[in-house]
Amino acid sequence: MSDQAMKRVGLVGCGARALDHLASYRGLAGTQVVACCAPSPRRRDPFAAEHGLKAYADPAEMIRAESLDVVHLITGPESRIALMTLVSDLGVPFCVVEKPIAIGVAGWRALCELSEKTSTVFATCHQLRWYDTLCRIRDAAQAGEFGELQSVDFSAGMTLAGQGTHLLHYARSLVGDPLVKRISATAQGWDTSDGYHPAPLGTRAELEFDNGITATWVSGPDAPRCGDPDVVWQHMRIGIRGSRGHAEYQEFARWHIQTESRRAEGDFGGFEHAKVINRAGQQNLYADMLRGESPTGLPETLHEWKVVLALYTSALAGRPIDLDGFVPDDDLIERMQQRSA
């Protein structure tokens, strides 16, 4: 199929998030969602009928029958490794994956191996990267309005498995997408509320990026609250500081930019606005991927999960971990859980 032809899209997963992604693709010129797939007919068949899609129980059958250009994996983390491998083995050109793509060491290793051999262009669905406020802060940073960038601090109310790689990606995006060079961390407790996202209840880390910027990263109950205090996922925030100014982004609260020449500030715009910019962010992500320019590709995503694994290792060992040459132990997650029991 030529680059100019309509890209045929298939969705794996027919839950609530599938509807939002379907709408985003339908609002993006050059893409057409043609099929959906889920093991449960009670979820799959009504979704397909309502939206005019062909329904499949088996993702391999869907990919082969529909000659798909894009597969979007809207599934739980436990199935993503096998599905990404399937998509690659069947030669699908593009694949969007929900986050986090891995929840442990074995999955990360498998995806590192896949990354070395695949021809599929993968993109992790970090759509907040294109949110208007983050773009505003990033543009100011790139224009030098904050002077020399010095530090970034970021935090979230959920655990590292719940919002960790989301937040790390967005923080990196504001300061030039540097790689993490070194990390020193502590961790406490174990989250027993979500068996699909195993992680310590709370973590705190100090990071050094390879561009000289330092960072503080807090996840869990010790993170500052900036959204609804009763809703754990509403507290993602990022602050950056330079020699001539600073800025802060709170996902569901306030934002500001302060430089020597100006101050700008506002709120997040309300939940209806958040839905609109979320969809626009998804469309920007898809468009970048289809051009082969995704800043949320598999190498970047694997680095971010490697940072999480290095954080866990640092917390267990009680010392900083250098990312260069770091190889996590196979039983790392189990040891973290045992220590916290």
C-alpha cells in the first residue's frame, strides 16, 4: 500500500478506551478503522455493530483478513508483550500500544529483543505530550525563555506502574528528551489494590540526565495533591526551573510560566476541554507515527521502563545506579514485593 493510501486500522480491545481511540482515528485524515477484536462476544459484537466494524475473536485472524496498516492494542499490560510480538511477526507496519508496555523484567527483556529485529513502527500512547499547556511550556523552554535549564521535579499520586512512565516521558519532553544517566531511590510499602500493575506503594528518586539536568521524582501517597484529593489519578504535575525562569504544569489544576519578561498562567480548562485536547493529542501521536517520526517509539519507551527497573534496584541496594550497562535481575519485582511484605 502506498504512503498516500488510506491506512486501515484494527483495534484490539473493545472497552471504554476503544471508543475514544475510534473517535480520534475517525477525526484524522487518511485513516479508517475497519475492524475490532476482543475475546468476549458480549463486549466485541455490540461495539462492532454500533460502529460499523467487522468483529473478530482472534487478533491474528483480524490482521491477516483485513490487511491492516495499523493495529492499536487497547488491552491490559499482561497481554501486551504477546500481542506486540504477534503484530511484528505478521508484518504490520504500525502499532500503537497503551502504557505501560511492561510491568516487570521479563516483559522488558522480551521487548528489548523485539526492538532489535522488528520492522514494525511502535508508538506508546503518551498523548499528553501534545497537550496545549505542555506544548506551551516546552516551546518556551526551547526558545530559551527560562535560560539554562537546571532542574525538573515531577510527581504523581499513583504508583510507578500506574503513572510512572507516563510522567517520566512528559518530564523528559520538557527538557529536551534526555536519557537518564543515574538514579538513586527509596521505596516503601506495596500496592495491593491493583494486581495488574505491581509496584511499591510509594517511591522517591533523584535523577541525573545525560544533558546535565537533575530531577526529583515522587510517586504515591507522598506526592503533592493538586487535583481532587479523593481521586488518586488527578495529581500528575511537572515543574521545570532554569537560570532565568520556571514553569509548572498540573494536569487537572493550574499551570504557570514565569520568566524575566512575562508571566502566563491558567487552569486546565475543565474536563470537557481535557477530552478535546486528549483527542487532539492522540491524533498528533498517530500522525507522527505514520510519518515514522514518533518520539514515543519503542527505544524511548524501553529506556523509560529501564529507569523504573533501575529505581527498584537502587531502592533495594541502597545506592545509586548508573543506567549505562545496567542489567536488572530476573527476580527484581519479586524481591521488591518480598521486602515490602
